[in-house]
Amino acid sequence: MNLFEIKGRPYLVVIDFFSNFTEVDYLSKTTSSQVITILKKQFARFGIPTTIVSDNGPRFSADEFRKFTTKVGINHMVSSPNHPQGNSKAESAVKVIKNMIKKTLQDGPRKQSVKKCYDRRAKNLTPLGTGDSVYFEHKQGHHWRLGKVKERISERAYVVNSQEGVPYRRNRSHIRPTSVNVQIRDMSPPRELLNFDKLAETKTVVPTRTPNTVELSINSDNLVSKCEPIEKEQKPVEPITRPKRITIEPAYLKDFVPKGENKQNFINMLCNKMDNEGFISLQAAADADVLIASCYPTVVVGEDTDVLTHTTAFPCRGKF
């Protein structure tokens, strides 16, 4: 910690060695008692430190300050005279705080000029009265709506009724007076609640018999003595199942050559479609949904006839 002055005003600067947190306080009197009063306030906020370092100034070397540090249990370290490097942390803080205060004092006149330029276009908004037609901002960034001022809550707050009769609270900056005659729709009156006690007291009037009333004679013989159950046809309930996927073989598997057991079944199927002379017609092959010429190269199509012939014997019935 250390003391410094700017324009004849003394200040006390205290900096934490660990976090570099700095506090500056104005001293009304440059005495040890005033320094102790300020330090007590800081110790109440942040706690009592174990060690403090200061220069060998008269406020810190006084007997009153020494008794205070001893009573609180603080180790007070004092730098050597004419050696500010011993209290370099506080000296650096003093340099930073001085520059900040000087800059603030210099910016004072500049801020006044900026405020003066800003206030050229600023003006006080005229107050509104009850019943004045206005435009008010319904939602932020949306279009403005017509309404009438219902009441004034404070100096800048108003309650505005829209054309539908809905009240809105808006600031004076969100309200613009207008010469348009705004008509406010009356809201529907509240519905009356039914009093069930009065309804219970009222007597129901039963209509009496009139001469024009026609009596119907009912024969007891025609009445059904017993209720016979009516049988209804119950439709079978179909179980709910998942939809089945329709599988379609791709076009490139149209000429698939069967192998193994499927191959033998394929040959047996062709043998069953052959005639006694060992021929199979193209129509029979088409019905079998096979393309024999691509499946077996040894099966050829005759040039002059409309039959398939084969030149090699297969392990099947007859000649193929």
C-alpha cells in the first residue's frame, strides 16, 4: 500500500500481491488514524491479511499504526528509505491509478461538449391526457396501432386502450398523438351466473288434457311378452398385421443360371416339358420363365424349326 496526491487531494492505494486487485480511497486527513479507519473497512470486506508492505512514511511508521498491526496480528514490512523498489507493487499501482484519474479529469470537458451536441435534437415529450387519440407500438418491431389513452400511471407510463378495447401499458416514447378519431369497441358485458337455488324453487307447469286429445287403444295381445334376442351376423374380424413388402426381382437376375439342387430341379422341369422325341417348344420354355439359350450354351435354336435341340446327354429322362 502507498499514498499519493493529485491536485492536492490525497489518496490511499492498496493492491493484492496475488490477484493484483486494487482499491483506491480518498483521505480526508493524512493521519494514521484515517489510514487505519480505511484499512478496517477493507479488512471487513476481504479479510485480515497476514503481511502488509509499505514505505517508511510517517503514517505507517507512527506508533499508533504499529499498535494496530500488532493488535490485529499483521506482519508489517517496511521498505528502506530512498528505495522505492522495495515497495514496487504499490508503486506500479500508484502509476496506473494516477493515469486513470488524470484521464478522467481531462475527459470531463469533452463529455460536456458531447452531451451538448447530443441534446441539440433531444426534446421533452408533451404529456398526454385521458381520451387522447394516439398511435402506440403494439409489439417491438411491429406496426403501430390506433388507440386511446385510458389513464396516466406515472410521468412517462400510460395505459392505452386499443380499438378492440384491450388495455396496454406503454412508455411515452412508444406513444404518438394523432388527429384521427379513434372508436373503441365496447367489450361484451360479463355473463350472469345462474342461481340454481332460484331455479329449484320455480314450479314446473304440466300441460293439462285438452278435449282434442286422441286416445290410442293398445291391445295387450299385440304386445311382446318376452324380449327375444336378435341375432346379428358378426363379421369376422381380420387381425391387424403389418403390411407385407412386395419383392420384385431385379432385371439383371432375369437370366440367372441355377446351381446345385436348383440346377437339377431346373433340368427336371425342362425334361417334363419335352415331347417323346426330346424336343421342347419355345412356348413351353417361355411358360417356364427361363431363357435356355443363355443358361446353357449347348442348347441352341434350330434355324428352320421352332424347337430347341440339344447335342449332349444330361442325367435326366429321355433325350434332351
